[in-house]
Amino acid sequence: MRGIILSRRAERDLRRIGRGAALDRLRAALTALAEESPPLDIKPLTGAEPWLCLRVGDYRVILRAIDRTEASDADSGWLVARVVHRRDLERAVGTVT
């Protein structure tokens, strides 16, 4: 099982979304990502390698894989940098690259 590491910015993004269906869907998608359950809608971000984009409804999760050399534990996983509304994706990509 791969772990999920949320950046401080991603934690703040999730708090700003607030309670409701959108947050529940995002949590379910992150849980599925940690459990490696297919199929997830993950695509590479154009011009921003190694970053990937997970589409969850109107929200986009900007993430990248981390390996054992980067992680503090023995398992590899995912680093979630941002969780943004789809209209803000282009601006958010500029903050993670």
C-alpha cells in the first residue's frame, strides 16, 4: 500500500473546500489512490513533469509519486501538492513547478 503525504498547502486547500459532497468525493479518491484501486482519472500535467493531475468532479488534485529515497518511511507513495477547482488549475500549476 502506498502512502499519501499532503503538503501544508493541500491541507489548507481541503479545509477551504469545507464540508459536503465535494470533500467526501475527494477523500474517497485519495483513499482509492492510497489503496491503488483502479481506475482513477490520472493524467500527466503538460509541461510540468513529474506532476500528475487526478480529476475528481470539479476539483483537481496535483500530485507526484515519491520513492523510498524521498519518503521518511520504507514505503513509496504520493505527494499531494494542491487540491484546486478546475478553473484554478493553470494558476496552481505555476506554484508547484
